[in-house]
Amino acid sequence: MNWIIYGLIIFIVICMILIWYVSVYNHYQTYIIRMNEAEAFIDTTLRKRFDLLNKSIGIIKTVSNAKKEDILQTIIQLRSKKLSNFELDRELYEAINEFNQYKEKYTDLKNNEAFLKIELGLFESESEIVAARKYYNDIITDYNKLVRTFPSNIVAKITHYSVKTYFDGKDMNDDIIQDFKL
């Protein structure tokens, strides 16, 4: 009779551990799904920015009478590169700076309706990308807490989940403090 009680206790403990494991695993899966959603939104917003800048080349060329090859070189070069979202975001900031230089250099662009629409689209996409980055980094913070804290780190080790880097590329585990660049 004693062995039945011990067996039942062991069975209950194993079931509780299994339920805990499944619960923590599902928690990880929720964060992974949220990360993927945030990355998809960032992808869409970066594509929108790229397309707007790409469209502006023709408008700038028409208004400024400059050679197409000289306009927004960053965008032209990006067409053939394969970049991460973080790298693309930095490259697009350079292209937006170049875009703004053309706006200042050629005052006729300020009167061009199509150019103003592109400028408004870039302005709107800026707030979208800032919000998406913040959302992504918040998810990463919560996910990394789960990976590092006991007892959920046991599930992370079993499933080979590891700490993720933030959208800005900063790895909080390294000694490099110079990677906070804009």
C-alpha cells in the first residue's frame, strides 16, 4: 500500500513539473510570435521608406536636372544589397539625410506636390518606425528576462533559447560601449 502512495506522489510531482514546463514553453512561444510580428511591421515600414525614397529619385531628377546616377546614391546602392533590418534602417537614415539636402539645395522641390507627399510619407514612417522599434525592444527585454531568470532559464537551456539583441544592435553582454551609434 505504501508503494501506491509513493507512486501517486511521484506521478503528481511529475505532472506538476510537466504542466509548469508546458506553461513556460508556451510563454516563450508567445514572445517569439510577438517578436516575429514586430519584425514584420518593421520590415513593412522600412520597405515603405525605401519605396518612397526610390520614387523621389525621378522627381528630384526632373526638378533639378541632375543626372539620375548622382541622386540618392545610397538608395541606388541599396537595391543590390542584402541587409538586416537594423542595417537597412541605418542606411535609410543616410538616404533621408541626402533627400533633405536635395530639398534644401533645390527650392523648387518645396513647391512640387509629389515631392511634398513623399516628404510627408517619410515623416509619418519615422513615427511608425520609432514605435515599432520601441515595441520590439520591449518584447526583447521581457524575453531576455525569461531566458535569464530562474526557473524559466531551465526551459531556455533545454530548448536552446538564448538572449536576443535589441533592434539597435546593442549586445548588453559584451564589453563594447561604442555600438550606440546613430
